[in-house]
Amino acid sequence: MVVPSTTPARQETATLLLPQAQPSPGGGAIPTVDMSAPRGRGALSRQVARACAEQGFFRAVNHGVPPAGPPARLDAATSAFFALAAHDKQRAGPPSPLGYGCRSIGFNGDVGELEYLLLHANPAAVAHRASSIDTNDPSRFSSVVNEYVEAVKQLACDILDLLGEGLGLEDPRLFSKLVTEADSDSLLRINHYPPSCTVHKLDHDDQCKLKGIARTKAGNGANPGAGGRIGFGEHSDPQLLSLLRANDVDGLQVLLPDVNGKDAWIQVPADSSAYFVNVGDLLQALTNGRLVSIRHRVIASACRPRLSTIYFAAPPLHARISALPEMVTASSPRRYRSFTWAEYKTAMYSLRLSHSRLDLFHVDDDESGNGSKGK
Ligand SMILES: C=C1C[C@]23C[C@@]1(O)CC[C@H]2[C@@]12CC[C@H](O)[C@@](C)(C(=O)O1)[C@H]2[C@@H]3C(=O)O
Ligand SMILES: O=C(O)CCC(=O)C(=O)O
Ligand SMILES: [Fe+2]
């Protein structure tokens, strides 16, 4: 049973010139999961699996990561980084795809009203990157990031194990094993959205020192309306599972069916003590569509900066992603052909942010009858 959120939705997006997002009706659309398992582990695993199947998204509370511990230390370190002068921040970039980025997202012309750090979650990679992020004390920066990654990876693996149990998998640890592999390709992303009410006063092109990228252009898929301020455009996350923590500034929206079954953008009320968990494309493929990779975006509409940190739990590059046998049945034939995470990443980097990239791997209808088929 999914516990409905009781937090009243805020109305900040009401001022936007974008298609209106709906406040979560009574908080009902966004499930809240109490990770302390007050009704036992079986009930918790069913609740997590249900939320990931119905919404692909939930708010995790009582998750065991103390907000004043690793999250607070990471926020302090990353806020200090974003407060640096533009030329100091650029030492950590450009995002290729890892590094420091400002406004430009990916390689295909997407832009948003943000700057970010994109790091590989592997300790050696963090240590390497830290020397260009915190020139005064790189080892302090890497230990703060590694401590955070350890905590959030543990939480991600707990959730993946609950999913394995809730789905009744033969090996309930199968998902988490992909993430605990030494060569897992998990990422950590820290997004910093400047206060939107001052955006018009800032010359962002100058701030970011980005040549050739004009302010958000209409028609690039990131700006659906004149005057709209997209922080991070509509997309699904490609990996297995994403765990997002942000300060108390609203902005995240998720695309969920409304009461009439029509997709509508739902505002996710900020909660700095919670983790927002979303299913990624790989988990959708492994479960043959049983779990859904939810589309989401960030609208920059607040007068305070939004700072968010997302851990993207991913398998190693060579991992083969193929629907699990127990997820393929006569009534639910194989939906996607098999691929490696490396192949999926190659496709994803060639596409725009909003692309439904899993569609590229959809099997033809005449292929789908046989559960053992796949490339
Ligand atoms: C436009 C792009 C940015 C992105 C790679 C991509 O080509 C399509 C997926 C994008 C995304 C969304 C979720 C994560 O923020 C991200 C790091 C990821 O793995 O896929 C970004 C990529 C990125 O910013 O490099
Ligand atoms: O910054 C946020 O709150 C969400 C950003 C996001 O969805 C992403 O980086 O993939
Ligand atoms: Fe995302």
C-alpha cells in the first residue's frame, strides 16, 4: 500500500509562462515510502515495487542517511565551488561529458538555466577530478564526495533489493549486484539553479563564458513557451535508479497520468530531508516495462537558488541488459531487444535530452512472442 504524501504542494509555478503544472492533488499522486519499515520488510518491498510500477517515482523518508552528516558536508563543499568566479569553475570543465558545465547539457544543443558538476562516482575518478575542483584542498573535497556516494549507494542498493523482493525475482539481489560491481558506471551530478527572479538581470552567456550558445532558443525542445524558464528539460534518466536530494527550493516536476489518464506535469514539493527516487530506462528494460522510467524536468521559478544532488546508479559498461525471464510471459512478451549499457550510452549521447531513447530498442511485434529472443 502506497502512503500518500501529506505535504501541501506549493504554488510557485503559478507565475510561469509555461504549460501549468498541477499541484499534486492532496499530495496523492506522489507516493511516500517510510524506509524504516514500520509494517515489516514484506510490506515495504511491496510498497516500493508498487510505487515504481505505478509512478516510477517516490519520496523516501526515514531513509537512514542523517541530513546533518554526508549531505550537509557535500552541500557545503559544492556551494563553495559554485560561489567561485567563472574562470575558477571552468578549471573543472568542460563537461565531456564529466566536469563542470554551465547551461549547456549534453552534446546536442540542449540548454537549461543551471550550472553543474558531473562526476563519476568511482573514488579514483573523484580524486582525479577533485584537484581541478578544489585546488586548495582536493583531498577534503574527494573525501566529502566519497562519503556521500557511499551513503547514497547503500540506500540505492537497499531500494534495489527491496524491488527485487517486491517483484519476486529468483535472485532478489540481481539489481544491486550490478551497482556494487567495482567497475559500475554510476554518476554523481550536482545541479545549481540560480534564482530565477534574477535570471533576466544576469548575462548568463557572459557568466558561463560560453561562446556560440545564445539564451534559450524556442524550438530546441527545452523551451516550450515564450518566456519559459526551463532549469533542466524534460527527460527520463537512462540508468537503473536515480536518488535525488535537494535543498528546500521547489522546481522538480514529474509527468504522471491524471484522473482521466491524461499525462500532466505534477509539482514535487521540496523536502530537503527526503530522497526522491526514480526508475531509470535500464530498470524499465530489465523488468520488461513492469517498472516505468518516469519523465521529469526542473522549472526555474524560485527566488532562491536550488541545489540538487543526484546519484545515478548504473551497471558496468559491459553489462548486458535483457528482460529478466520472470518478467517475460505470454501476456507480457519481450518488449526490448538486448543491449549493453555501453551501447545504450552511445545511443543516448547522440540524442537530445527529451528523446525517448528506449524506443530505439523496442522489438518488432513479430519478434516479441518468444521470451528467449534478443540480439
Ligand atoms: C542531452 C543529454 C544529456 C545527457 C546525455 C544526453 O545525450 C541524453 C541524456 C542526458 C542525461 C539525463 C540524466 C543525467 O542528468 C545524465 C548525466 C545522463 O546520464 O543522461 C544526462 C546526460 C548528460 O548531461 O551528460
Ligand atoms: O536538478 C534536479 O532537481 C533534477 C535534474 C535531473 O533530473 C537530472 O540531472 O537528471
Ligand atoms: Fe533526471
